[in-house]
Amino acid sequence: MKVQNRLACLALGHSPHRRAAIALAALLSLGAPPGTLRARAAAQAPGQPAPADAAKLVPIPIQLPKPMFEGTPENLNVPNLQKPLGRPRDPFLAPAGVTNVAKGKKVTSSDMEPVIGELTQVNDGDKKGAEGSFVELGPGVQHVSIDLGAPHEIFAVLFWHFHKTPRVYFDVVVQLADDPDFKKGLRTLFNNDHDNTSGLGAGKDMNYVETAEGRLVDGKGSRARYVRLYSKGNNANDLNHYVEVEVFGRPAR
Ligand SMILES: [Ca+2]
Ligand SMILES: [Ca+2]
């Protein structure tokens, strides 16, 4: 902790530890599970008082598709694989009024002529796991980019590559930017390319198994207009797939 933050804590008469305990107690009194602490912490700068609208944080309105398989897959033989949570994901809190701002927006890709399906399927609202509900991009490193049309505050990016059967997609990277070339204001929200085989820099996030819950990445309220997702094949084949990408946000003020 920086010295000035520590002084601010002392000035308030509580140790940093005590302040964290008070914040947790306040959260629990609002009925929020402890797992949602991260979203709140991200919205509040360290050493600052809680924002006036803090009580208005609500779960983002996620609508999940029907699961296509049950239980925990075995024998995937993928290194650095995250253990499944074994229960539904905790609600993800964001300011009231945050919605999926990606639906129907313009999608571009490193593969503008998909092997199967159309790029519009990336954000058409169809999240079903069945054949016909995903777009298939070519082999190797591929990406899709969504232009939100204007700068937005982004609280979460939620995406499903494929959930018909348990799969692991490799070198998953999620980025935000202010320009379509991803040069201005480039930020990386998620990167599990631990050995940098995709050349975007090594990431520390873990591999994970795709399910009907999709993968939720914290946007931390970042301001951006463009969202890009990379992958580099999966444990079943070299191809890349998207069932749906959702971006929970609101127009930037
Ligand atoms: Ca879709
Ligand atoms: Ca890699």
C-alpha cells in the first residue's frame, strides 16, 4: 500500500485490514455474496470513499443457454487447466442499467470468410450449443473484433466459443482499444497464452473448459469502443469457433 493511502486509512481511524472487514460487512448486509467483491473493488479507487451510487450495483442480466453436457469432463490432457468451480458462477455486479451493448454491432475478423456460418453469429443473441449456432473460423491464430459504435464503460465480456461438448480453446486473449487497429489505448483483460505462441505477449490466466456458462472476464469499468477476442485452435482441432460474445456496459459519459 502506498504511504499516502496508509495515512488516509490512519486518518479515518481504521487499519486497512479493518476497513476491508467493514467493506465486506457492508456488502453482506446488501445481500451480495463475497465472490462479487472484485467487481466492487474494481469500481472503487483505493483509499477513496465509496461512491454515492455504490448501493445500486446489481447482477448483470446474464441469460444462459441450455447446457449440452453434464458433469466434469475427464482426460482432456490439457496443461495449466483450471479446475471447474463445481457450482454456478457467482452473480457479477455492475451499476444498474448495464446491458449487453454488443448485440448486433459490426463484427470484423482475421477470417472474413468463415469456414462455417457467418460473422453476424458472433453477436446475434443465439447462444445455443447445437450445430448451426456457431461460426467456424480457419486454423491458427484468429480473432473477432466488435465495434460498439461509440466509447462505452465496459464491466464484463462474456463469451462462448463452443459448448456442444467439453473443449478447451488455446491462447484466448481478450483486448480493448479505442481504435479499430488496436493501437490506441490497447488493454488486455485476459490472456492464457502462457508461452506466447500467439505473439501477443505471455499471459498468466489459466486454460478452462468451455461450458454453457461461457467465460466471464472482468472489464473493470474500462472505457473503450472496440473489443477483440483471439484464439488459436482447440484441443479437438486447429479451428476457431464462436457461439456468442456479449459485452456488458453502458455508453461512456
Ligand atoms: Ca450467436
Ligand atoms: Ca500458447
